[in-house]
Amino acid sequence: MSSPIPSPPSPQSPSSDLSDSPPTLDPSTLALLNDFITSKTEQENRFHEIAARVTGLALDDADDAGDEEPIMSVDEYRDAFAEDWQLSQFWYTTAFAMRFARTLHALCTPDTAIAFVCCPTAFVAFQHTRPFERARLLDVDERFAVLAPRHYVHYDMEEPDALPDYMTDGVDIAVVDPPFLSEYTNARVVKTLRRILRRKAKLIVLTSTSVEPILERLYDAPPLGPLKRTKIEVQHGQLRNDFGCWASWEGAEDFDLEAEEEEEEKKE
């Protein structure tokens, strides 16, 4: 005769491994979690304050297309806008963004139309350095609409041709930082660029050196290329990957950042 199957211990049985007390976190882990939540809340509050302020300014200036005030600084931007890693967002350092902005301004005339495609940090630095009426930021993240409502264009790579008509053959300089470092996303960006770039436009691409073979295949003919590796070294706050800068015009191999302000003062 087989022995009776023993009953499982009662949840209240002393032999149970379950405790009546709720699980608790290690104090150091709990402190880190609280710091993260506090920081995120403060960042969200700063973003909403900026949104309210910019919306009010936009309403006040709705009928005024005159001189614009510089938008927020790169430090303020980095402080208020959290990187969304699901969108492959990684902001440039402030020092790099500001030198890059001065370099871009040196390429522009008052009539230049410049587009920043998936490149918000560079746009912020550019518009903070000197507001430019014909600058546009193309990005899927609609938070950026509060940066400069007149300059933001919603851009979804899954719909690469869904852009305002005025952008067709309307861009003289495009600054691009394709997300996700893949052939797929670069192919979508290329389709957009072929629509918006003028025949003699300049293209600047900031991306990882790991996708250089993709750049050679996709950006292979004017006005997209062939691309040349410039002297510019791209610097991020969070990434340690090797990033570079490529440009489309003859002689772009010598294209480099403007001198730092301190260096410029020493020369004067």
C-alpha cells in the first residue's frame, strides 16, 4: 500500500518560507531609487515650466515675425529634456555643441535655409548662439515643439516624405544625426534628404564610425555625397562610442570646428 501524499504546508505554517512582512529594499538601493524619482520629477517640472513660458511667448509674438530672442542654452536644454533612449537620443556635450554651432553659422548667409534632422542639441546651440529665421528642426519627439514653435517640424522616419511642401528642394544645409545606427534608418533619412536638399546643398552627417560602410553605400551621389570624413570629433555626454563627422562638399576633409572663444581672444 502506498503512503498518503503529504499535504502542502499552510501559508500560515511555521515551515512556510513566506513572511508576513512586505519585501523591503536595501537602504542604499532605496536611496538611489528615491534620488532618481526626485530628479525625474524635477526635470519634468522644469520642462513644463519651459513649455508654459514658450507657449506664452509664442502667443505674444504670433503677429510679430521680427527679431527673435535666443532660445535656451544647451545647459538648460540638457537639464530640462531627458534623453529618451528608446528614441536613440544622446545629447552632445555643451562645449562641443557650442563650437559646432559657431562653425555652422560661419557656413551660413542670411538667406541660407538650414535643417537639423534628428539633431536637437545642435539646433539648440545654433539658435542660442544667434537666432536664425530659416533654421528648422525635424524630429519625431514633439517635446521639441516647445523649444521654438515656429521652427519645429514633426518628422517621422516611417513617413519620410510627410513634410511641408515648402521644404521640397528648400534646404541649403542639412545637419543629420541618424538614430539607431542602422542601414534601415539611414535609408529612410536618405529618402527625406533627396526630397528637401537643393542641388548644390551641403550635407553634414554626425554618426558612429561603425556605420561608415553604410554611409559609403547610401550617401553616394550629389547632393548627398560622396561623403568625406572631416576633422571634427563629436562629443557626447553619455556615449563612449567612436563618433565622427562626414560632409558632402569638395575639400570637406579639412572641415573643422571653429576655434574656442578663449583661443579667439588670444589671437586678437
